[in-house]
Amino acid sequence: MSLIHVKIDISGIVQGVGFRPFIHKLAMRHGLSGFVKNTTFGVEIELSGIPDAVSDFIRDLKKDSPPLAFIDSINVEVLPFPADFSGFSIIPSSADNDKTALVSPDIAICEDCLAELFDPENRRYRFPFINCTNCGPRFTIIKDVPYDRAETTMSGFSMCELCRDEYSDVENRRYHAQPDCCESCGPALFFCGADGQKIRGDAIKTAKQYLLDHKIIAIKGLGGIHLACLPDRDTALSLRFLKHRDEKPFALMCKDLDTAKKLCIISKDEERLLESPMRPIVLLKKRADSLEHISENGYLGIMLPYTPVHYLIFDGGIIDTLIMTSANIADLPICFKNDDAVRSLAGIADGFLLHDRDIFTRCDDSLVWCFDKKEYPVRRSRGYVPFPVKVSKNVGPILACGAEQKASFALSKGSFVFPSQHIGDLKNAETLKHYEEQILHFEKLFDINPKLIACDLHPDYFSSVYADEKSSELCVPLVKIQHHHAHMASCMADNNLSSPCIGIIWDGAGYGEDGTTWGGEFLVGDLSQFSRMGSIRPIALPGGDLAVKEIYRIGLSLLRDAGISSHDIFDHETRDVIFKMLDSGFNCPRSSSIGRLFDGVCAILSLRETVSYEGQGAIILESIASETDKLYPVSFYAQDGIDIIDFRDMIRGIVSDISHGTENSVISAKFMNTLVESAVHVCASLRKKAGLSDVVLSGGVFQNMYMLKRLIKKLSDIGFSVHHHSRVSTNDEGICLGQVMIANEMGWL
Ligand code: ZN
Ligand code: ZN
Ligand code: FE
């Protein structure tokens, strides 16, 4: 039979993930000769063999590729001349630089390494830094590309002979595993007391003893340092007190899936996410109203162990669940350096489980819901970043600077957008510095020199100020993009949509084109333009920003607007002052925000007078809601060509329910049903006007699963195609993706 000669080009994450050895084995298995090498774009393969074997090879290539590999494209070309190969070999890479190759995220320890970790016969028995080609740190230890040990924080550890043999052996599962090491040549784990002085002895054993003594310890992980302690009430409350974290839920790390199942109801899809190599924190429904000191709402954020150190701590079965929260004070970025940790966590941590492999890049744990069988990200970070979002358009070299509170940025090139990890709130100087450093790091890592910069329309966002400076410094144009249009474009890109659609963009706050704060918007448009076609009746916020925390102010404002001037259901000692402010309009900026509407209703139900973090009012209402289909009345009016939802009848209905003793759980559900129903009403009217039936949902409000599920169901029932996020977050973290897509449409590149 005649032989064919083919050339196969593969792009994607195919370097540093065991791809060439995989190709080598696959070629041998199919009796093919030829070679494989790394190139600028990925890998290049040439093969010679019988046609059937070649097509089987290509089939298996797609099916069985290594767990960390991501194949973006495969291009097969049949060469017209015969080849003369003797066997199959891995040949050196082309000399040009490898900068377009993708960088892998950090990956949880794999099954093979885990088995070796607990195998007394293995030379890496209980070695806390065991890893292989399929697992271990990547993004957080890489200083530059090409991905090579010398460009990682492992550069200071030179391999022993045994490790080097494994590293150079193509048949070995540690072939070219850059962080490979062992007890004799790798980093060391150690335990320090509160004063930062090393304590002699087995570090893991000491750490476990501290934990069992109800102490709080710092544990160095992949992308930063955690504060860990037992999840009992007293220990958790002292951690809250020390960390200035009054109410925001803590994440838990459970020893295994069975332990997690005792705390939460977990579906098959949620199990899959928990156990995925990305190991995100998954938000799960609590089994019972318990662990209030961990999470005051109906959900717990749980993750499974992902480093060898975590497994060693849980080994032995005495500890099965730990609070694992980022080691930082209030809004500062997560600690990731040993000396900083000892200094800044003094007075919080009783001990430190550290090691001498540096973390180069901070990367917090990712946080996701499981929705529609997939991730629904709340925070896309460790395990996912710097994996790109592939978009269906070609995008130029753009830097999108994101928003402010849940800051993130994105750089783009080709068909890829690279959103950054979670950065945090830019209002503090440390976080802003981290943000600026990461932009430079990403530019270097992916070899992108931005020719266009995009930022939010908000003039005072630190990201906008940064964008302004950077654009003058680089002499490249700056595009300012309206916040909700960016949300809409983000969800469109997340779903590879580009033709006109309806966007329901509901969030806490975004700077509107008219200079007021928007947040309950219905947009019609595409990636290049939009019209604001619907919104809600603006809510006056007595005291401005103060009302965002002191939500009783919003409650009073909603009551006043609905003509309820005094009642004995919800009241506050400042009522008369606030009513006076409202009547005069003094320091009462107006906002069409759904987030603020949630806050106000939360206050009217006397659930809270103040909140301590953004979105808390909405989370409380969602967590108490019961199942009902009942609704409140609403009305609609048109203003300047915009359909406005008027919720005053609903507020009157809520007050009447309270006075009739209706349960808060029922009122909360009726309230959310009313929001859903009014959105459906506006969409139906926009469909008549604009003839569109694709709807995208974006904005922080859609972190509310009750609303998300119901709205998708109701809209789908009447023939809309409804699209939601799955690759980037629905909150402001996801905005950078939309900014890239809109800026790219400007036609300036
Ligand atoms: Zn492994
Ligand atoms: Zn070694
Ligand atoms: Fe937003």
C-alpha cells in the first residue's frame, strides 16, 4: 500500500503540557514515522504512513489529548512528495521565539501524582511539591515566556540527576515538566510561629496541631496565602473579627466530595466542577440552616484540596473541613510573599505554613455557580486564568481597563481575549499597584503592545484615570465605553453573538450617558452601537453613596415615592430628616439601579438597616425566598422614548402584605417574580418595535439564581433565545471582554 506524507499544524495550549510525548506515543501506536516540534504557534508534526493510520491518528489526537492541553486549531496538509523518516522523533524547536504560544493556568494535583504522594515506596512519598506534566503550578510561577524552568520561580532549584533523567525521558510522565523536583533538589516546606521564627520538626504535623488547637494559620497555596482554621463558631468569629470581615461568607475546603455532601446538596454537574482540575470554589445549597457563622445565606462556597500540601493536611482524617479564606486585611490584595505575610498577618495568624518556592503572580481562588451544566463565574481566577476567551471575530491589540470595584482588565490579539485574574477594588493603592503590574506582565507574557485602549465612561474610576494616562504615554487612542453596553457586549462575546439583540443589563451602578447612575437597563444594539430602550423609574438616594451602605435610606426613599409617608411597619429615627431631603431633592442623586431596588426592599422588610458589602441586600432576599408564582402590580410609562417600569404599585403592595402579616419569604419571592415579569413585558414590547428575539442577560443582578432561572424560563416560553454568561463573570469583572469587542468595532485598528 502506498504511504502518504502529511504536515499537521496545531495551535492552542500545546506546550509544557506533555503534548509532544503524547504525539510521540500516538505515532508509535499507529505505526507512523516522522517528527514533532514546538513552533511559534504551537506544534508542527510531519507523518508518513498508510492513509487509514494517519486518519486514526488525527481522530485520537483530538480525543485523547493530555488533560492540560487545549487545541485551538488543527490544520492538515497532504504533502505531494514522499517522506524518508526513520522512526518517530521529537526534534528541537524552531529557533524563533515562542511568544504566541499560550500559557497554561495552574492545575490541581493529578491522580497519578496523588497516588505517588501517598505511596511509601515512591521516592516522592509525602513530598509537598510533587507535580508532573499534567499538573502543578504554571501561571503563578511564570516570569516570562517561552515557558522554561529558567523563566519560572523554580529557576533557583537545580535538578538532581534522578529528576533530570525523568525530565529528559520522553516516555516519562515528567518529561519537560518545568516545576519537576524532589525532596533532594526541590523547595522545602517549613512552619513558623506567630513571630515568623521557624519551628523545628515536621511542618505538616505542627500545622495540623495548631489547627486542632483552634488556632488560625496561614497556608501558602498556588496563587497566594490562605488563612485557615477549623470551621467551629468561636474560631470563625475570631477570624472574622481579626480580618475585619463582618459578614461576607467564608469559603470552606472539604477533605473530599463525601465530606462536602454532608454540608450541601450537590448535583452531578456540581460534583464535576468541584473535582475539575481547575478546582474552583463552587457555590452550593446548604443542607440545613446551619453554619450561619460561615455564611449567613442559604449557600456555602466549597472547594476541594488542590495542592499536595492540602492533601497532606487532610491526610489521617482528623481534620475534614477548614475555613480557607484569602490572607488579606479588608480590601487589600491577597498576600503572596513570605515576609509580607509574616508582617501583615501579625496578630491574625498564630502560625505560618510556608515554603521557599516563590509565587510570582497573585491569583485568588475562582468562584463559580454551576448553571446549565457549566461554570457560571462570579470570579474567574486561579485554574482559568490566563486561558483566553476565544471570540468569533478577529480582534486587534487592545487593552481594556475594566471597571473599578471588581477590577480586571483584558488584552486581545487574533481571535483571543485574555482577561486578567481577579484584581479587587482599585480604590486602595496596593490593589491599584497590583493592577498596573499585572497589565505590564500580561503585555509581556502574550507579547501584546496595545494600539488602542478602552475604558469605562465613568470619569472617576481609577481604571479610567489609568487608561487616560496610559493612552497619552503610548500615544494610542482611548475609547470610553458606556458601562452597560460593555456588559451587553461581554455577554454577546461570551456566546459568540454579533448581530443586534436585546440586552437586559441589571446591576448595582454604572455611569450613564446622561451622567446619572444607571442599573436597570434594556438596551437594543450590537457590538458597535446601542440605544437605551427601557429602564426603571429612578430611585432617589438620600445621602448619595451613603445610601449604598445605609440601605434604610433607600427603603424610606421608595416609601416616600410611593406616597407612603408614615407607617408602623418600617421606620427609622432619621425618617423625618430623610423625607425632608427627599422632598427638597437635596443630596439625593437618582439612580435607575436594580441593585438599589433590592437594597431598599430588603430594608422595608426590616431584614437589614445597613449592609457591609455590595449585593448583600439581594443575597439576603434571594436566600429567604419561597416558591410562589404570585406577583405585585406594576405600571409602565414612556419618557423620552424610553419604556419605564414604575414599581410604586409594587411598593404599595409590599407594604400592604407586611401589614397583613405575610411572611417575608413570600414577599421576597413575589418581589423577584415582579421584576422578572416586568422585564418580560418590556422585552415583548421591544420585540414588536425592533423585531429582535435574541436576549442577553448581564450585570451583577444575574448572580441571583432565582431571578436568572425564572427570567430565562419565562422569556424562552414566549419564544426568545436567551443567552447568559459562562466563560466570564456576569458582574463587573466581565466588563473588560465587552470593552475589547466594542473598541475593536471602532475600525481604528
Ligand atoms: Zn501530576
Ligand atoms: Zn530531584
Ligand atoms: Fe456593572
